[in-house]
Amino acid sequence: MRFSGILVAAAAASVLTLPPAAASPLSRILAESGLTPQDTNIMRQAEQSLLAEAQGEPGKRAQWSNPDSGARGEVRVSGKDGGCLLLQHQAFLKDSQEPKQVRRKFCPAGRDWKLSQ
């Protein structure tokens, strides 16, 4: 199944788990997350491969790493919500033991998967 073109901005914006009232400009969110745009691209590629292969099976995982920044992480299917897939990201910055946690929900949109709020 082809993955819809989700902007890097959407991936980067969800890296920090912020309450809805804490809206910030994308540049500030990226700066605060510590992840580079290249990191979020690699995360998104792992997400795409998982969505293409997962077929709703909780526990399926995809790992990623960026040798340039030292960041690494994993995305896994944490569950289903109707026909939608719930993905859980853990990202580690270089030399960090504290993961950045991100939860994202993707729903089918024709032959694509669309990020859902």
C-alpha cells in the first residue's frame, strides 16, 4: 500500500508530546526536540515501511538510526482503533538514555495511510 506524502513538518511537530494549548512554531518545536530534519526523515521512512508491512499486527517494529546525528529509535504498531493503526515512536538523541515518546494514528485513505488527529 502506498503511503501518503506526509510532510516532514508533521513528523517533526509530533516529536514532542505537548498539550494542544501549547502550540509552538515548527522551528521552535524542532529546536526543542533536539532531532534534526534528517532524523525526522529517517523516522518517517521507518514509519512508511512499517505501515506498508504491518497490516494491523500489534507488536510489529521498525528500527532506525542516523549515523550523522547519532540519533536512533524505533516505531512499533501499538494497536488498532477501528481500521486505523496506532504507532508508538521512541527516539533517542546521541548519548541520551531518555527517549522522546510520540504516538501517532494513521487511518486508511484509499490506497494511502493518512495521519489522523
